[in-house]
Amino acid sequence: MGEVTVPKKLPDNSHHVVVKLETIHVPATSVDTSPFSHEFISYEFTPKEDTALVAERIKYASIVVTTTVPINAQTLGEAPYLKCVITETAGTNHIDVEECERRGVAIYSAPTAAADAVSEHALGLYFATRRSFVSVHNALYDYGPSRANGWKTNGSLSSIIKDSKGQPPRSSKNETVGIFGYGPIGQRISNLCKALGMKVIVAGRKDSMSHDDPTRVPFAEAVSEATVLYNILPLLPQTLGTFGPAEFQKMRSDAIIINVGRGGTIDEAALFDALSEGRIHGAATDVFEKEPAGCAEDSVLLSEEAKRLNLTLTPHLAWCADQTTINLQQSLKDNIREYIEK
């Protein structure tokens, strides 16, 4: 088991113990719990699968700060002093919200802290996928002691970036972007795409029967019309598997889908099949059904077969930027302040 720091004083009505579980993502910063005193305990890394260690580290905490470490019924049951959970993320799918509510534990998040960084990363994934950057990059290294790469041998590698019909990549102004999840990040992506001349449509909810909102396009229509699909959906029971086999069947053959929402909202096996069979042009994802994804057993998108596809992968780093760190540190201070003053 990893090290566990026992606080010098237990929490009470005038004293807080703040435990930050993962400074590997966002460095610790000073916090203000006045008029109450506090002790701040931080750990560089807490393995999310080590439930026993998580429980030991939050055992005496009144305020817990997490990023990816789950706070569930089991760990909550071992934390009798806990009154507040703060996650340095927009999503709360790693927190048992219902159990926290039952125990009277407040939950705070950072819904807009990484909006700019994630949106910019999402735009980068668009260009990388539409123009097959990874495949072209790898093709340049595909040579041997007595064999040049395809560029020198054939005079061009343009065939790599063409679609299944032999057509060159679409220009931005000829794209129709479908936004699935129109929160702060979805809105920012929309603005960036419009600035590049793209047509943007905002999809309605998959389960919605109402078409009364003139600003939204019915889900199925958006799936079939968009040449670029941006998924920014949170992982909730109602969003699990939003994009599955049926949705990939409806997509255009020149479509690309980009996931900067949450893993699990897109069925990875169905995505792999759609790419392998040439039913869509490409895909990119910053998130996975199982994280961290370390091998093909964790995700089919990490398999040897996937290497040959027009697939761009990043390991849940879209949020990472200098301004995001500043925003998250300020958000932590603000959330603690709000909790103290409520």
C-alpha cells in the first residue's frame, strides 16, 4: 500500500482536513478555509483501482479533492468526517452523486475551467483526422535498408489522405459540423468551427421526441447530415452508448467523429468496426471506455489492427494547458470558499 499521511488534528466544527488525491494533474495550491483552521494533505498520485488505499487516504478528510479517482459508496463509507468532494473536472461520473446526497456530502466541479483547452484540442483532432496526419507521418517512416518510402517511390502520398471514393479532404468551408453536447465546450467548438467557415448544426437529445426547439436539429438527422461529428456528451445512464452500430450505419462515408466528451458515450467496438469496414472516413478520441487504457485488452482502439486505421488517439489530455491549470487552481479556491460560506 502507498503512503498515508495521518492529520495532526481531526476535523471538527472549527477545523478542516483537506486531502488532494492527485497533484500529478494539477499542482497543489494554497486554500483559504477561514474563519476555520485547516491542514492540507496532498498526494502526487493515487491509483484509482486501489480502493483500499483511496479509503485510507480520505479516512480523516472533511474535504476531498479528486480528478480521476472514484469517490463511491465503498470509500464514502470509510470517511466519516467527509462533508465536501471537489472534482477538478467538468464531469462527475467518477463520483457517486446519489450516495453523496444521501450522506449530505456536497459536490463541486469545474465545468468551464478547461473549455478553451479542450476546444482547441478538439479542433486539432479535426485537422489530424480529416487530413490523416498519423497515417501520413507513419508512411514517411515506412522504408528499409534498400527501399525508400512511398513518397520517393511513387512521387506522392496523397492517396493516404483521400477518402474511400478517392476524393481529397474536404476544405473547412465545405464541412457540416454536428455538435452533440452543447455545454461550454460544445459552444466554444461551435464558435471555432464557424470562424473557419464551417456550417454548424446543434443536435437535439437522442431520446427527445420534441422538435419544438428551432435551434436544434433532431439527433438522427444530425448524425446522417454531419461530415464532422463532435461528441462532448457527459457519461450518464442516458448517454451510455449514444453512438453505437445503428448510428455508424447512418453516418456519411466521408464523416469523421471526434470524442472529447467521455468514454462510454461512443461504443468503441462499433467505432472500430465502422472504421475497419470503411463506413466512415476517420475518428479521433481523447477519452476511452476504460481509463487509463494501457493495451488492447483495455480498448480495441489500441489493437494492432487499429494502427492501420485513420484514427487519432490522445490519452485524456485535451484539458492540459497553462491556462487550465490556473483556472483549476482558482476554481478549487472558489469552491472551497463557497462551501465554507454556504
